[in-house]
Amino acid sequence: MELQEKNRKFGPRRIINATKNSISGLITAHKSEPSLMVLLITSICIVILGFVFKIELFEWLFVIISIACCVGAELINTAIENVVDLVTREIHPLAKAAKDTASAAEFVFVIMSVCTLAIIYIPKIVEMF
């Protein structure tokens, strides 16, 4: 009953707590997932390229969406892997399927982002030569 009452309350305190929990999740994922560091470094390079090539405002929108989708997918993949590991450490076909499917979802976002970024950056690279 107490949990239901807590979830019904809305206000600044709830928003602050939710924000703290989200930041805690980012820190935890950063510490446990080396792929997030690779993603961060790649994202920094992509943003630097955006400034170098002076991409348009709408192109920035697609760059930001691509980066956010990849980070979000990585975080969801990490969460699913952690929940599966919490439930079982045994090799089980359903555990494997859950982990592989979460990884596949992340892969789809990465491929979408690579295609989007190629559409933005390849013509600009070609113009240099």
C-alpha cells in the first residue's frame, strides 16, 4: 500500500529523485560496460567532425538522434543482461535468446546510425578531394 501511495505523489522531490536514479544508472553502466566508453569516444569524434564540416542544423538533429539511440540501446541491452544474470547464471536457451535479442536491437540502432552518419559525412568527405 505504501508503494502505491508513493507512486501517486508528484512534485519536484519525485523529479529530483528520478533524475538522481537516472544519473546513478549512467554511472553504473559506465563502470560496468567498456562499450559505453567506446561509444563516448566515437560520439566525441562524430561531433568534432560535425564542427569541422560545418554541418547544417537538420544534420545536427540526425547526429544527436543517432548518438542518443545508440546510447539508449546500449543502456537497455545492459539492463536486460543484468536482469537475466540476476535470474540465472546457468546457460539456458531463453536466457541466451533474451541476451542475444537485446544485443540485436542495439546492433540495429548502430547500423541505422552508421547509415545516417554516412549519408551526412560521406558527401562532405568527397567534396574535400
